Amino acid sequence: MQAVVLEGYGEVDVLKIQEIPLPKPGPTEVRVKVAATALNRADLLQRRGLYPGPEAEYEIPGIEFSGTIESSGEAANKYPIGTKVMGIVGGGGYAEYLVADERQIIPVPEGISVVEAASIPEVWITAFDALMDKGNLQPGHKCLIHAGGSGVGTAGIQIAKELGAQVAVTASAPKLETCKQLGADLAIDYKAQDFVDEVKKWAELKGKIGVEVILDVVGGDYLERNFRCVSSQGTIVQVGAMGGGRADINLGALLQKRLTLIGTVLRSRSIEEKIALAEIFISRITPKFEDGSYKPVIDTKYPFQRIGEAHTYMESNKNIGKIIIELP
């Protein structure tokens, strides 16, 4: 099969497609003929050697996929051969085939094509987990979502609005209109406006001092600024560090406001945790795609042979929503 195998780290020229053996499913695993994968910031970091994948014979990036079950291990009987599925994996998405534990995969929602489904697992699980589980967002709450035009951002807006919360987002100017169309109540151009001032004014109009939940994929100096616009006893959920992995923490504000600061990623979780997330997704998220409440936001589709161009495009920060890679 064809796969992108990292034999070194650096710029996009390290993304070389090779022929390698087909993976064999273990007892509770299925082998999936991959229809598509989708890019994530973790892929860019892994390409540069900054976010290593799980130990394996071949280092193949890609943490989400969609496709069709082609074969199953002897103890895997949850889904029949031919079922269209999607899911997240520790690595291996940049390949024509991959194997995954059958308890971690998710049937593609009705009404969503198998290629479009590749845009769903990573960002929707991340946004749902951050806002609902870690952030405990409630109807009537106000939340701030940074990078509102990103995959996580476009998913988070829809999840928060469907719940009945009010949403402020930060994004670059070309992405603000899309955020509004998805339901954002306040869209802030982070390059031209101070999001702390804008969020405080917005919250005060609603009789509140700050927002209850912040979902942040940026990090860096955003952390201290988040402290200033989150409400007393509010929660900041850190799911990325696009703006830098180091930040000064204002312990006085943390203590005085009795804040909760939570860091979270999906890749490092145990298989039991990932299985639980898949079950939550099937029961609580899949139906929302099938009734039209949620819609994947897809920016661009690239063929597998142009994976390097797709990485370059993502690094330009121009995409709104997901970048899909279609496999042969």
C-alpha cells in the first residue's frame, strides 16, 4: 500500500509516499480502506519532529480517517465488512489502509459522504470534550472560542449554539463572516481589536462579568489575557498551543477568581478513554449530524499526491474549517 512515511523531520519535502506492507488487524481490530484523512496542527508539529507519534515500524502521520471496513480480526464482530466508518488514531491516517480497534471507530452519519466524514472525528470530539465535558458549558452560559475559523472553532461554535450558550470568537478578518453564519454572537478580529476589551463589553451588556468558559487553541500570551476576560469560577480549556507553549500565569487572578485551567489532548489518552469518547460520539454527536443540527465545515480537498501542498496551505492559516486529503 501507499503511505507517507517520515524518515526525517523538517519542511514539506520530508512527506514522501512509499510502498509498505498492508497492516494486519489484531484480534479486536479492523482494517479500513481509507477514503480520506484530514489535516490537523498535530500533523505539522509531527512533521517537524515536535510531536512524535506512537512507536511503530513506520512513522505514518495522520490522526483521523474515514473509509470502509475491509477485514476484521477474529474477535472483531461489532461492524460487518463494508461498513463506512471514521475515527481517530494515534497515527497512520496518511495511508491507503490502517488498522484500529473496533471499539474506537464510529459509523459515518447518514447524510454525510465517506470523504467528508474525514473532517469530523478529531475536531468535533475535541470541541465537544472541551466545551461539554471539561468546560461544563451550560445553556445560557457565555463562552469564548479562540481561532473560531479553525476546525475546532467551527465545530465549537455549532456545539455551543445548539446547547443554548452564547458565543464570542476570535479570528482573522476574512474568517469572521463564516463564524457569524455558524452562529457566533460576537466575532472579534484579533489583529485589529483587543479581545479582552471586546469580550468584557459584550458580557457586561448581558449583565455578566466575563465568560464562563474559554476554549483556547492558541496559548502563549493569550493565557494571561484569558484570565482577564473569564468570569469568577470560570473555566479555561487549553487544547492547543499555536501561539507558543510557554506562558506566564497570573496566580493572583487564578486564586482570586477561583479559576479552573485544564489542559487536554486526545493522542495521549488511554485506549479505554478513547473507547469511551467513541461511545459518547455515537450516542450524542452522530444524531446531530443526521438531523442537520451539526454540519462539517470543509475548506479544501487535496489528492494524496499533493499532501505537501496541503501542509503548506494549512501553515498559511488561510483555511476556514478542515482540509481533506483524498486517498486513491
